[in-house]
Amino acid sequence: FLAAYDPLDPTGNITIKWDVVSWTADGYVASVTMSNFQMYRSIVSPGWTLGWQWAKKEVIWSMVGAQTTEQGDCSKFKGNVPHCCLRKPVVVDLLPGVPYNQQFSNCCKAGVVSAWGQDPSSSVSAFQVSVGVAGTSNKTVKLPMNFTLLGPGLGYTCGPAKVVPSTVYLTADHRRKTQALRVIRSKHTRKE
């Protein structure tokens, strides 16, 4: 841990939150949010790269606001082909200016994320992922493991994923609250 200690920002971290927002026929849809709680360290160009390892044989059917860098071997799927079949997918943000139907809130900034202490409104990056072959309930879904977060420099040391209380969402008209069905969180501290 000493290697990740920053005397100017001793408690700074980047937190990844994985909110399961709905169930599908063979898995779930998750909203993935990256919050940069560092006071002074932004993620600058060429931006963040997020990876993880699936616990079982999950696939990514589709993504909005981000994409994997490789599709992998999806030859066992006939007809509907997943976005990614890799056991260890690697995800990057989309570039500004992508079509509206590929955007998700707080996406599409080429992976650039401001430090919370400098610009809180730009300190979040997010995307949506549809996960298949994953189980369809809190009892059958397994958490992604071994998160990695890379950025310019040495990248980040990643803590284990943990189940945390559900995120509550407010509808656009502020009249209704909904909540995630399951939430995991992983904290990442900068390598020095």
C-alpha cells in the first residue's frame, strides 16, 4: 500500500460501481460508473482502460457508452453474436461525437476523467453493459473478479469487488425512486 500512497491526497481513489439494473433472459444489464475521488490527479489522454475476469462463462451481449478492445472467439454462438466472448474483457470509453444511440450518461470522453477536487461535474465516467450466460438472480450471478484499471502512468492498484447497498435512482421528474437490484464496488488507488 505504501507504493500507492500520495502525500497530497492520502485517501484519494477511483471507485468502480457495478449496478445490476435489470434481469434479461440469460443474465442482466448493469450500469458501470467510475468516480474519480482523487483531489488532484485526473485521468488524461489516452484515457482509462478497465478490465476484469468473469467468474463463470459470461459474455457481453452489448454495450452502450463504451466498447471492448477485442471480440474474442464467439464461434459457438449462431445467429445473435455477442459483443465480446473473452474471459478477461478490456473496455475503453467511446470518443466524443459518437451517434446518440451509442451514448450513455457520462460517457464518450475518450476516457478522460477530471479529478473530483478540480471539477466534480467531470469526475465521472459511465457505460452500460448487457451480460449473458450469467445467471438471472442475485443467487446465481457471480461478481466479476480481478479488476484492472489502467491510465497514463503506472495505473492503479485494485481492491477486491464487494457487494454494497443498492444505489437509489431518481427519475427525471424527481417524483419516483428506483433502486439497483445488486451493486458491487471496487476501489482503486494510484501506483506510484
